[in-house]
Amino acid sequence: MSSGKIHRSLECTSSAIQGLALFTKLYPYYRKKEIDDCISGAAKFMEGKQREDGSWFVILQHSLPYLTQNILSSTVLLQQLITYLVIC
């Protein structure tokens, strides 16, 4: 990233959501609000990148199977987060 630009991508976002979700299972009360806000913001970012037909435009920095696995995992986590927020 020598240009100083921040490259936002679904691959990185989905990995961050997965990491934060795992972290909250290990440490459920550590900086809970900040982590929940971060996951929520990441989910909104992903939703904003989704096309009307349900697909995403992605920068394929990684292999397609890796990307697909991350997006599918993040979608499941997003559904769990929405369920959690509705219950609360």
C-alpha cells in the first residue's frame, strides 16, 4: 500500500467479521460495544456493496474459492448478528 490509499474490499471485511466473531466467543465482554459496532459497520459495508441481483463486485486479490468461503461465512454471521440484535 505504498500509495497511501486504503483498499476496502469484501475479502478483508469478511475476514475481519470472522475474526471479531471468534474473538467475542473467547472474550464475550471485552470491549463488547466497540466490537459490536465494528461488526455492524462491516455488515453495512458489505450490504452496500451487494448488487440488486444479490451478487457482489469484488477485487479478486485472493483465489475465488477463498473469497466465496469468506462471503458465505460472513453472510451466516450477518444473519446471526441480525437475529441477536432483534432479540436484544
